Amino acid sequence: MGRRRRRPAPFDGVLVVDKARGPTSHDVVAKVRRALGTSAVGHAGTLDPMATGVRVVAVGQGTKLVPWLTAADKRYEALVRLGASTDTEDAEGSVVERGAVPVLTEEGVREAAAGFRGAHRQRVPAVSAVRVDGRRLHARVRAGEEVTPPERDVVLHEVEATVEDPETLRLRLHAAKGFYVRAFGRDLAHRLGTLGHLVMLRRLASGAFDLRGAVSAADLEADDAAARLAAAHLDLVAAAERVVGVVTVGTAEAEDARQGRRVALGPVGEALASGAERALVHEGRLVAMARREEESFRVLRGFPVPSA
């Protein structure tokens, strides 16, 4: 039997989905695939089932942008409940330990949170998608294995922490890729002399993509879901411009890029620092993602000429 052909996507680009609480990130991708009738759908990082907010989804040739979409900083709003820890470090898990909650002051909470700003080591949650010896931690935990979650370097750019009530903190965070808000809630509670876990997490932005123009869970389930997603998507050029910026190239340079050859910098490229990445655009179409190396652009990912 011949190999089944993959149905092409109805458009190429990027969608922002306002994820609802409950579905997994893979559930969201599956709904987009069903709505558009194609498997050519990818995603830029995950959100826990409990979390809501920005979920960046790539469609068609947009899946080639995923490495750039996943590299972005994230912004979050969260609530941390003090006095108890759970096995998942959020409200989806079971309570494993309880502790007294000290009297909190706004100043004390701000100072404790500010102490995490910048680069530091963070122990990832035991129930997470991080791989250890080739297997995801959550799979090991659910199989009953004893696991020691690894630590890794993370960066917290900004944090605001306020006292919502005597046992609850409200957080707003701006963090680099790989930062676990669940782990931060746990660690902040420890620094305050107690235990804690997340009870709400909302991603407000992933890099240049925020909730403005996002499609909702209802849009994904609507009878006219395909039309709604098509109307809401960013095309390849618009998405790439948000991620790295664009450089317009001529016909000869576009052909070099499509053939994977080095591309002349031109006046705009010459002004870029070595290592800078840009989207190369010709006649309004994305030709390639490229990096300045010495005196030319090196193609990192090419995009085909759309078929007629």
C-alpha cells in the first residue's frame, strides 16, 4: 500500500491561542489540526494543563519558525497558595506536606522575590517534561520511580510580588526560556519560611506574541473554526518580523538563499552585528531565515516558492 499523503495546510503562518484551563498543550495542537484538516501543525513550547493564556501554534511552513518561536522570553501572572506543597507543585496535584504560614508583609515578600532576579539555579519540578536518561520525568514519577530532578540555569528578568491575602501571593514575572513558574512559587515560599504551590498560572506573552488577536477555546470548537483561524493567523513575513526582524533582498539574493548559498549583505545587512539573525524577504514573501557570518548571510532555514 502506498504511503498516505499529508494534507497540506490551508495557510502558512502562526496562530496565538488563548489556552483554557484543563486541556494539555498537545490537546490544543490536536484541535487546531482537526479544525484545519491538516497534520502540518507544530507548537512553540508547552503549558501545563492548569495554565491558561498564550499558546503559540505554527501552521504549514510556519512550523519551520518553531526554533525561533521557542527561544523567546515569557511573561506570566500567577497565584501561589502558601502553607502546603503538592506532588506536582500546582493545584492539580495531591498535598504531600503542610506547614505554618508566617505573617507576611508587602516589603518582605517583595524583597524575597527580588532575590531571585537575574541568573540562578533552579530545580525543575519532578512532574515535568524534562528528560533524564532519555525519559521524561513525569513518566518516571507516574511509573512509581524515585527521581531526583536536575537543576539548571535560568534567568528571571523581572518580578512583582504582592500579598493577595494572608496565605496567597500574586506574581507577575518576565523570565527567559526554560523558567518554571511552579518551581519559583515553591522556592519563594521556602524563602519566606513556609511551603507553597501554584493555584493559577496565566501566560501573558511569549516573546512578541501576546493575547491581542488570540483565538479562544470556543473558536477552536466552532463550526466555522477553519475560517476563524485563517482570519486570525499571522503570515510568515509578519511572524518572522516579530521574531527577528526582516531584511528585503533582491532577485539574485533571493535565488542564492533558495539554493542555500551565501547571500550578500547589502546596506542593511552590513549594519548588523556578526551573529545577528534576520528573515530574508523578497517581493513580500519569506525566502529564508539567515544569520550574518563575516561578510554574508548564511541560510539557516529556507522556505519554498509557493506553488501556483
